[in-house]
Amino acid sequence: MGNLKVPESFKATAPGSIMLMGEHAVLYGSAAIVGAIDHRISVVLTPRADNRICIMSERLGHYQTSIDAITLKDPFRFVLAAILQFETELSVGFDLMIQSQFSDQLGLGSSAAVTVAVVAVLLSWLRKQKDQNKIYSLALDAVRHVQKLGSGADVVASIFGGIHLYRPDPFQLQKIDITLPLHLIYVGYKTPTVEVVKRVKKNAQSDAIYEKMSDIVRQGYVALQQKNIDAFAKLCNRHQALQVALGVSDAQIDALLTEALALPDMLGGKISGAGLGDCIMVLGEMPKNYFPHNAKQRQAGIQQLDVKISASGVFHETS
């Protein structure tokens, strides 16, 4: 029968992310502090002999289209937007297998992570490139194509890994070398980022809040550079008060944060992300599996997430 040639495949993986400081304000010119986490999304691309694009995800199901009919469709809008960045370069189709170590329902920058991974694997296949700056440009364009907004903070985290101070315009990226005793608590629900941003009306009051957030981010950056975790945690508490004033906290988030910070050895905490759901981040020593600790919390979907900052960003493999 002879030897059957196994098609060459390409793989890229990218980490999820959390916002440490500066969410919302970063959309209007301020800097933010963002970190990559040790939960990753991987994609494997195998070229086909026809013009079909077949997307397979163990969490989200299957979707098929052709290279001349790519349109944004749920639940693969971000994946398809990433593919659209290469539309004119596609001469054949491909199979794309997506695997994730965390649910997209938890937030954690899943949309940015899968976008980065898909852009990276397509660059590797089509252009034989592994240029982080090119991945940033294409992935950010894809995210903004879907959401019509996006600071790029989660994109940066998925590409470069670690913790960074980031500003989109003018572009600024400064790595911060520190280990943080952080814990995440998923509050049981999430509101799409675009919807949260729309609810936060940009007016004189919000502008003043963004200015205060920007100042806290600057102080937070200094505290992290000095490895002063206590000072950074206190700044997180101040940042949370501004998020409350912005209207992106709610009774459930407030109650969970109050309960978590009442534990011994807790230093501070805040919403991580757009708010009105997703996760809260707390700093300090928290007992393993403390949340949920009663039937009401379990029923509400509250869960404690064990994550660490990941030093590595996107990377590629070829087989």
C-alpha cells in the first residue's frame, strides 16, 4: 500500500488573562496593568485539499464554511474574525481544532486568547512568521471587528505573558517581574464586555473617575516594581471603590468581596474585568476551595478559581 503521508499540522496556544488595574479607563487613553494566567487555549490547524474551513471545539461544537464565504457567526465570531484577517491569502481550506483549559463563561480573556492563538497559527502556516508585534496588530483588529471596541490589554497578555503595564495609544508595554498571591472568585454570571461599556455612560463624572483610576494605575505600577504587595493591595481597594462609583459592581459582587476580604491574611481586592459579573480578584492567603461554602453559593454558580500568573505568552509548534 505504500506509506501514507500525514498532513503537516500547526499548533499555537495562548494564555487567558486578568485585569489587575485600569479596566474601562484604558479604553479612553489611560494605562492598565494586565496579567496572563496559567489557563490556556490551544488551536491545531491541519490544511485540507479543498476549500472548506471546519472548526471544531469540544466546548462550543462544530462549524463549517468555505474560504469564499467567511462571515461572523456565533459562537465562533472571534475565530472567524481572526481568519478574515487572512482571507486573501487562503488558497485551500483547513481543519481547526480548539481546546480550552477554561470555560468561556468565566471571562478570563477567553475571546482574546482564542483570537491570538488563531492568528498565530495562521501566521505560522501561511507566512512562516512568529512575529509577536504582527500577532498583536492582527488580533487587535479582529477583536475590534467583533466588538467595535477593545483596548487590547487582554490581547497583549495572551501574546507576551507575565504582567505588563500597557497603554494602547501611544503604544506602551513595560514588563513587571513579580509573583502575586492572587485568587479569583467567579461570581456565577457574566455580562458581555460591550454591554457593560455601553451601560457606563461617558460623562464628566466618569471622566473624573477615569482620571483617578489612571493615577491609581501609576501608583500600582510603582508598588509592583518595588514588590510592595501590601501597597498594591490597598490600591486595589481604592480602585474597587471607583468601579463601584462607575456602576459596574452590584450587590452580589460587593457581598462576595466583603466576605473574602474578611478572611484572615487577606490584603485587598477588586473586580477583575469589565464588571457586572465575571470574576473578582483578591490578594492574600485564602483557604483552598473556600468558595462556594454553602448550598446557596453552589446553586448560584460561585466558584473559586486557582490560577497563577503565566510567564509565557503565545507559542507555536509544527508537526
